[in-house]
Amino acid sequence: MHFPRFMRRVNRVFTNPLMGTFAGIVPPLAVIHHVGRSSGKAYRTPVVAFPSDNGFVVPMTYGRDVDWARNLVQADGGQVEQMGRRVAVRNPRIVGFKMAELHLPALLRPALRLADFPGYVLLDRRGGAAAGTAAARGRTRRQ
């Protein structure tokens, strides 16, 4: 399922600011912290993010050309805030369902396959599994 382009504007103006108030504490919602490619401005974008062994998987509901994903790729990372914890991520990759499938929760795979999203962003925790484990326990500094 691919949401219409006009919904990007609706979400940017209305839904994202509202969801941004609670997305970082209500799973599977999360907030992607990223820096604009040209502006250098810091942005916060609410998304759905599923934790994986190495990091996170984020469905791309509006297409593969969304700003937050392009910003992460350009900067080679950013941060994901979920359940009140902020985790540094690196190595963003835009992939199809087949590449993302093994990183997604097993119970949700059939529904996500049917949703037929245009892509997924795979993100690795910065510093590998050990750093990710510490971050998951909330030992990272909040910025």
C-alpha cells in the first residue's frame, strides 16, 4: 500500500507535530532524528519502527523518496527514539520487502507483505550490538 502524495503535506503540517508528542514513547511508533541534506537543520519525524537484532526496520509508507530517509542516507545515520530511549543509528539502507523480511517481527510479516509498501529502511545501531544493548537499556545520553 502506498499512501497518496498529498498525504505527505497533511502529515507534515498536522499529523507529524501531533504524533511527535508521543511517538517516541508508544511502540511501534518512533521518532527519527535527522539533519537536512541542504539546510543542516535538525528534524524529528514520527514513523513506525520495528526493533531488529542489529537496529531497526522502518516501513516507507509514502515511497522511497521521503526526506527523512534521504537525509539519513546522506548523513550515514541519525538517531531513533523509541520507548523513551534514543539510539544512534548508522548504515541506512533502502531495501524491498524480501531484504527486510527477516528483520521484521514474524507475526507481522504476512500483514506487511500484503501492505506492499514501496520499501523499508534498515538501520544498524551505531557501535554494533554491544552499544545497541547499552542503548536499549537506556544508558545513552539524551541530547
